[in-house]
Amino acid sequence: MQRLLLLLLMFGFTGSLIAQNLYTIKVGTFRDVKADDFTSLRGQGFVYGAAGADNTVDVYVGQYSDVAKANATAASLNNNGFRNAQALALPLSTGQQVTVIQIALHSGDRSIDWPTLERAGQLFVESVDGVNKIVTGIYPDARTAASFLPAIRELGYSDAFVKTINNVRLIPINQFETGIKKPLIPIDLTAKAPVPETPEPTASPATYGSKATPAPVAYSPAPAPATPAATPTTTATPAATTGLPSPASSPTLNLPAIDGKTKRHSSAELQRVLKEKGYYAGSIDGYYGPGTTAAYEAAWDDMPEIRKYRKLSEMALAPAGNTERISKWPEVSTLLAVVEDLSAGMANDARARQLVQQRSELTNATQALTPVAVSRINNWVTTIWTNLEEWATEDPLHAQIFSAFRLTYQQSQVRLEDYYMDKGLSATDARDLSSAMLQNLVGAQLDRFL
């Protein structure tokens, strides 16, 4: 009896070790391709990619729960012309539990209606042994995810539900998978020449979806690099993530103090959204006083939309240009997470590189903008807000994202105005410069709303 118990324990332990890995197949590296170019592979698993430098993509197919199946599939691909195909291990021990909402289930090799699914937000796929579970997220916790659930169900996903999952299992869905092309980039004859792009490192299955430039947000922390399936690996415990940023001034961030004695449009608009959300009971007077401060801090801690994007900003990879301090302000970093969601994968990357190049000039500005520049900025602000307000009426989920945008944008505007007033500029000139800085920070992501 003791021997039988020992054998059962040994088999149970072995099974737990085997369960620590998923397996995927790296098919090879290709240039200027999309998933639809590999329809012949759909019968083998879900086809996905990791963008590399110079329009290259590392193409993968998977994932598999059984190493023998992965190795056999890789061998079959080798025999059918994909001579670089190899099976790789994805150690689950390198990941962490995250919260998502599952919205759809697909199996087999039938096509997926990505444009419709993308209405729910940033998408990921959990694909194991031919079953594709499509989820959206990532949310900071189950309570926040549950608050988004009614809006997602109203989009037609009546069976959507909240769940936790190891983030190693999540495949980010981007342009390669959807085939949805970005809009044509207009030629800007007044812009400076773009800085040559730094080549991105070759991605591995454990870091797919991350970009070097300009990628403001990555929706899941990257696990450790993947390893060949035939070679067992032992990985260290991932480092703990930092806490959510606080809206209060911090010595390390050196946030500008907000002047509550200056009446301004940005403060009034912030009060307006706080009042609509039930956090502010005072009058909309444009003064950022103690009541506005308390209301904003309450919304910062309590609004589900804000909690979601705070978490996403915490988990973000460092974007291009994020060495300057303004992008690290809590309200600004959260705003960047919001506009990444608003971009829906259609950010103007060429414009983003130009804006990064111009950012230090705005950061160090001590003189007012020219009247022509002010007119251009005001036209941009008016157009963006008009189009976003219309977009927000399309469905409840859009409205939630727009609420997060309104709050973080107006708070960022207030903080930036004080930043420039501290340099000796008038309130009007500071307002114009802060609008220009916000256009610089989020203009590329909001390009589709122009």
C-alpha cells in the first residue's frame, strides 16, 4: 500500500512538472506578411506573429499542451518547406495571474471576425490544442473587470465572463493577426525629418507584442525568453510589480504644485466630469481648490476606468521618449494608457517618432507660442474633442473609455499649465503650451480621430 501511494505521489509530481510548460512553434522570420498569408497552417494551430525590425515578423503557430505534439508538428512543417520551424517551450512558471474578460470561443480553422471583436477593447487569445478563447483586458482586479462586464455584454457578448489566467497563455492581437491596416499617413511638409529608427530586438514567443518604438503600452508583463522544447529550463521567480502611482506630489517625480487661485477652463472641465461621475458636489467655478482636489483623488482611487488604465500604465513597457519626466507623471502616464486603447492599433508611428524628437523643445520652452502655432493647436484640440465625443455615443464601452480620457486629459492639462507658469509664463501662454505638449504626447495615438 505504501509503495502504491509512493508511485501515485511520484506520478502526481511528474504531472505537475509537465503542466508547467506550454509549447509553440516558431515557423520562421518573414518580411511584409500577415496571418492570412499562412492559411495553410491554420489546421496546425493559431497563427500569430511578433513584429521585428524592417517590416519583419517572427511567425508562430500554437500553442500545445503536449511537447510530443509540438515536436511532431514542427517536423511536419520542416517536411513541407518551413525548414526553420522549431518547437519552443513557454514556461508557465515565468508568468503571473492577470484578470481578463472572455468574450468568444473559436475552434478549428474558420476565420475570426476581428473588426467586430475589437469593439470590446484590446484583444488577446488563449489558444491551446486548437481551441481559441478570445479575451479582452487586462484589468487590475476582478472588481474592476466586473464593472466593465455589463458594457461588454451590451455589445452582444451575452456569455462574457471574468476570469484570471497566467499571462504566458495570452497572445496579444495586433495588425499581423487582424490584417486591419493602419490609415495612410499624410505628408507633413512642416515637420522635421524623423530620427532613424532603432532596430527592434528579435522577438521570442515569450516577448511577442513588445516594441522598441514608439509602443506606449504593453498589456502584459513579458515573461522570460522561450527555450527550445527539447531542453528543460529552470527560471527565476519574476520580479514583483510596483504599486499603482499616486496622484499626490512625489519628491522623486517633482510634480508641479497646482495653483488653486487661478481660474481656468481645464479646472472647470475637470470639475464637470467629476460632477457627472458623482465625486464632486461643488460649483463648476474653474478654481482647483480643496473640494476639487478631494474629488479628483476619490475618482483616482475609485473609478473602475481609471483603475484599469492605472494598472495598464504600471505594466507598460518604457515608450520612446519616456526618459523625460513629464511622461512619468501619474496622470500623464495613465492618459498614455488610455490613448493607446483609443488608437485601436492604428497609431501613426511615423508621426510618433517626429513628436518624440520635438518633445524636449516643448519641455524646455520658456516663451509663448506664436499666434499661428496657437491657432493650429486650438484647431487640433477642437477636432479631437468633437470626434471623440461623437465616438463615445456609439456604445457604453466607448463612453467608459472616454470618461477615463476626459479625467486624465484635463488633470494633465492643469498640471502642465502649472509647470509652465512656474517657468514665468502667463496663464494664457501656459494653457497654450500645455495644449501643445498634450498634442505632442497623444497626437500620434489619436491620429484616427482627425
